[in-house]
Amino acid sequence: MSMNSAVDRNIFIADKDLAFRNALAHGFESEGYRVTSFSDGKALLAAARQKSPSCIVLDADISNPPGLDVLGELGHRIVAPIIVTAGRADVETAVSAMKKGARDFMMKPCEADSVVSRARAALSAKRSENGDGTTSFAVPGGDRLTPREREVLERIALGASNKEAGRQLGISPRTVEVHRARIMEKLGARNTADLVRIVYSPA
């Protein structure tokens, strides 16, 4: 197996759909993960206060409290990557999830195996990061970027496509696209070419 550390084996799943929740649990357990499942946000939050999981798969559409509210409380408090799934495919939901600390965003319907694969990639990418989650990449105005945005920007500046950057970072191309839009807004770039010029301009 690709992960042999026990700390990387605890997965929290919060999803309102019992069938999908069970399918996810089965997928993770078949690869040797230990899974704890929840049907609402309150139970997940309570468990996260007692034990830190290695990864969380969170349905944006859960209630009590809503999934994005749960993400807002957990996203910047725990180090575990959080993968958000949602039935709504709108950009607003994806951007909100990213701002609140989601590592990746997947639109439903999606296959349980795909979610497991994304979680595996996210855990692998997390282990390859520096201790503070940042890279050594420097860019004028980079202090306005989050650690994840800096990672995405580094890949863009090196010429990676959304798909390539996503594969390297263990996130989806759509998630890279959301980060790219936020980076351009923060740095005042009009397009990708302008963004690259900003990156390589003198500080």
C-alpha cells in the first residue's frame, strides 16, 4: 500500500446520503483505512474535538449545522485535508468551500472510488509539503495568498495546466481553476500571461 503510517488511516465521512456514505466507507475500508461516519454536522464537530482525523470527506449539503458552516469551523483549525462534495455545481459554492479551507471540491454525482482516490492524493500531497504547508516560492504580493494559492501559483508559473497542477497537488482541475481565479484577483492579473509577468517581475 502507498500509505503505511497509522496516522494516515483515520477518515471521517459526513454525508446525508446513507447509501453514498456506506459506499464511501466501504471504499476506504477496502484499502485499509479506518472510517467513522456521520449523518450531520453536529456529530462530526463533536468527534473532531475529541480526535483529529487524517482526512475528512464532507458533504456541503449536510445539516445541523450546514456543511459549509462545519467547514468554516474546521477548515483553518485542523491540519487534515478536507474534501468537500456538493450536489450544486455553482462556482459560488466551490469558491466558498476553498475560502473556508477545503483542500478539494467534487461535484455530485461522483463515484466513491474517485473520492477515495482524491483523498489518497491529498494525503500524499500533504506529506510532501514543508512543515508549515508553504513552499519557498516568492512572488510580489505573495503575502496576500494562502499557502495553497502559493502552491497553485508556483505550478502555473512553471507552465502546468489545471489538470497537471491538480495531479501534482492532489486536487481536481476545477479546484485549481477556482484557486487560479482568486490568485488573479488578489494580484491584479488580467489573464494568465499577465499573472506570469507579475510572478517574474522584479520585487
